[in-house]
Amino acid sequence: MFKSSICCRLEPVIIKLERQRAPVIVVCHEAVLRASYAYFADSPLKEIPHTEVIPPMLVHFLKVAILIRLC
């Protein structure tokens, strides 16, 4: 229930966050923070409910672009 409910509702928000070029501040509930953190940390879905978040928590996600040059 947790995984499907939160993740389905959060998917459009995560897609918008990934497209942002400017810094974004997100204020959210612990469950949303767990799901977001697990997504960006590339954690398995089954670990989302067990992801440790300690309120108040500040998480800095750094978007890194990787340039691959093919010769």
C-alpha cells in the first residue's frame, strides 16, 4: 500500500524536479521525503518504508551531468 500509493502520486513531481535547472526547495511530509530520497538514492522500492529520515531533515540532491564522448 505505502509503495504504490506514495510512489504513484509522487511520480509526476519527481519528473518535474528532474527537469529543473534552478535550485528547488521542497517542503514535504516524512513519507514523501522517504520516497523521494529512495528514488534519488536508487534504492529498491521495498526499502522505502525503512528509509531513515529524522525530522527536521535537510537533504541536498546534487544533479550531476555526465558527458560521454564517443570516438
